[in-house]
Amino acid sequence: MPLKLNELIDSTEKLGVVGSPSSTSKLALDILGAAVTRKLVGELALFRFIQDSSPHFALGQITEVQLRNVWHEDPTMRSLIRQRGKVDAVSERQDTHLGQLVVSAVFKQGGLAGYEPSILGTVPSTGTPIHIVTDEILEEILSPYKEQIFYLGHVYGSQPKLPLWFKHFDRGPDGAGEAYHLGIFGKTGSGKSVLAKMILLAYCRYPRMALLVIDPQGEFSKDMRPGGAGGEFPLPVGDLARKLGKRCFVITVKSLILDRWELFEQILYESLFFERLTIPKGENRELACSVLAEKLQKAKVKLADLYTRQSFAKAWDFLKDDKVQKNFYRSETPRARFNNTIEESDADEFYREYWLPVAELFREDREKARSVEKALSWLLKADEENRPILVVNLSKEQTSGIFWNDKIQSLVIKRVLDGLTQTAEHFYQEGQSLNTLVVIDEAHRLAPREIPKEDDAARAVRNVLVDAARTTRKYGLGWLFISQTLSSLHSEILQQLRIFFFGFGLGLGQEFQSLRQLVGSSGTALDLYQLFRDPHSAFDVASRQYSFMTIGPVSPLSFSGSPLFFNAFNTVSAFLKANALET
């Protein structure tokens, strides 16, 4: 096997040799004359060396290329060049091209698999040849892990596909043994949503892994329908997931049954019901909602029956009761105003316009409707052989006939997340891993750093997400956060992420400062990131490049922790072919 690898390396192009000065973290690369005219930045390179009497193979990406000509730096020569433009004996002929190679993975020859991970514990001698890496070389080195490898694109600006692996969160074959959190960041149009869908399909390969998508804008829901892919990158996520044995279920606001009296109080508070009865937002309205919910419960009214005319009639009668009114209006003047309003109001209109849109959220006899509890139980059933994908579509497009706004969306998301973390704790107490990934789209909206003081619903969602990022990893519950910004996402969540993908758009101002803190370097890695082009600056759709920098244990080529750079596939066919997903 090592003999085959050496033959493959010998047949590849030689880019240069190890130069000076070099260290175990960065190697100087003296580029050969035959290679100076080719694109080198981002190229994946390899060199062989001996360490502890064993052959080793080190791989890394070229992050920078410099041109040096000591004669051109001489002041006298510069004066001559200023007059003539170039000096034939010096210009070009005396140029030296110096590259910088950041080693990301080292493999030692030996072990049961043929190659095993190692470290760069010494610096190879100057003159050590550095070769270009091909798909064949990567396949040979990683042959023991070929079933785990998944591809999202090509090495940045190069031909080989970058091997990645996404392991499930349980023990056993292909398992990581614990959950980890991921983050995808980039401006609108940087390709982060498409990348998230590709990653979702990578996890779909594991039958025992459950997947939950919180979809505030409905983008993932559309792709789950049979043949439902659209847009510039029509990836049929639902069809491909079903091909891999996953059942896909999309639950919308209209098919999600809310099941807590606390939610009823909060949603009624946000609605126009008490606004029209002259109670503005504040302590009095909170008391009115609380007292009304308590009275309805004592009257044996069920949440599921709130939509009926009889339940509304009881609520209306309670509000007319002077004893009930004294709970939220102690002064006679506002109480009299409230009484006059309720006596003069049309009860039928109030039921139809203000009560029913709220009560419909709790109604059980809607077609294909499920409560939050039942939906999560179905998704997380422990004895299921092939656990499904559940997409919770909370977009406003699905809300006709019911009361809905951003605060109600936050309350519903909090209910789903609370149920999820409770289930995870239950699994943990039973000695089981939940083995579930939750995808949070628009994470910067759900867990921002700054929230207005009066927005209690948004703060509650953020607190749940921050707490989950800290605690659920041991339960086997991982999170994938998708965000347009780094600087506005809560810092505690960023600190808990294990794997990062950074797309175009984070190279300026506060975003770049946040990026620099996470990468932990201001060196050539960030310089290379700043070379990323805006995908929409391409002449046509076919030539767009969606570039990403990734950090973390997401690739067998990145166990040293150094960043890797790749261009995501820009056609569906290339993605399907690389991962053997063609229909």
C-alpha cells in the first residue's frame, strides 16, 4: 500500500522544495521555475519526510506566494529600472517565488489501516520536494475511511475534492461519541443555506440520527416536498433524504397545536383582544390575561375547545363580572370605562375578529395537526430503526386565519426548544444519547447579542438557545446555527461551537474583528479569506464560486486545527456525483 502511494506521488507535478526559514507550524516553499506561472494560492500540497525512523506524509494548503528579487531592491538598480523599465540581466531572471505552506495533517506509514494520524514533530531538510495533491492520492491515504467521507466542494481554487466527515453523535461505527455544535456564517448570497442543506444530507446517511429544522422563513420546507427544489441551486433535499431512507415531515403553524395555558396567556396579551377593550399593554393587561386563563381552567374549559362559541361566551361573561374586573382594575374610573366598552361591543365581532385567531392555535381537530409534544415524540422515538426529519415551518406565509407576529413566532420556538431539551434530559437519565441535530436558520435573529428590554419573548428564546449550547452536548443533542453575521450573534453560542464554516462577507469592520478572534490568528489564513470573491460578481450563474473557510474537526485533513479552504459545488449534478447520490 505505501508503495502505491509513493508511485502516485512520484507521478504528480513537483511545485517546489522546502526552503528557509521553516518551522513546524509554517514551512517556507521555494517554488520551482516550472510552477511559477500556475495558480498556487489555495493549492493542496504534500511532502514526504522521515520522523522517528518511519516514513511520514504531510499535507497542507499554500496560503501565500511572495516574489523576491534582491537586485530590484537595490537603490542604484531601482534608479536604472526607473529609466529603462527593466534590466535584462536582472529582471525576471533573478526573481525568486517564495510560498508559505500551512501543514494541516500528517500521516505516518503503519498501523492496521496502512496510515495513521501523526504530527509534524520536526522540520524536514531544505530541498525536500513538495508535490501537488490529487484525488487519487487522497483516496489512497484515506481509503480506510472512504465510507465516512463526504464532499461539499473542491479545494479552494484547485481540482481535488476536499474530503470532509460528518459523524453521528452516538457511539459505535461512524460515531463521534458525543454531540458537537456547528456554525455557518456569511452574507446573504454567500451560499450558506445551500451548504447547510448539503450538510443535512450528510447526516441523513445515518438511520439512527434524528434531524429537526427550525425554519422561520420557510426555505427548508419548500425543498422537502417531492420535486420541490427551486432557486439557483435546486437541490432536492426531500427526495434525496427519502432515497436514503429518511421520512420527511413538514409541520406548519396551521398544523402545530399549542398545548400550554401559559402560551395562551402570552399570545392573548400580544393580540388586539384587550387592546379593543381599552386595556393597553402593561401590568393590567398581564393580570387580565392571567385571571381570564385561571377562570377558564376552573370552569373546566379545555385549551383545545377555546375556539368554540361556548368557550368564548364563558370568557365574555367572566370579563363582565365586577369581581373579576377588580383583579386588574382597582380604580373605579378605568373599570367603568372597561364596562362601557364591553357592554357596547358586539360579542360576535369580538369572537370572530380577535378571539378565534388566537384560539385556533390551540385547536386539535385541524387536519393533520399535531401537538408540539406529539411531534417531538414522533421525531425522537428511541426504538425507531430509521429516525425521520422534522421541519417546523414558522413563516408568515402559512398563517392566514390565525394571529401571528414575530413575538408569537418566538413563543412557539421557545415551546419547541423547551420540549426538545426536556426530552434530551430524559434520554440522558435513561443512559441513552438523543443523537439529534437541530438546524437553526436565521440564528442572528433568534439569539442576538442585544435585545430591547421590553421584548421578553425574544429574550426567552435566546436564553434557551444559549443554555442549550452550553449543556446539551452531553445529551447527544447538537446544533447547527446559520447566521448572516458573527458580531451580532450571542458570544456564548460562538464560544460553544466546535466546527465553523465562514463564507464571503465577513472581511470588513466589526465582522472581521469577530472572525479574527475566532480564528485566533491574523496571519496568512485571514489574508487568504479576504481574497474570497463575492459570488454575485461573476459574469453568469455557472461561473459563480461559493468559497468557504472551515475550522474544526470536520476533515481528516484538519486534525491539526488549522483552517481549510474550499469552493462549494456550484451545480447539483457535481454534488450528487461526488457523493454517489445520483438517482
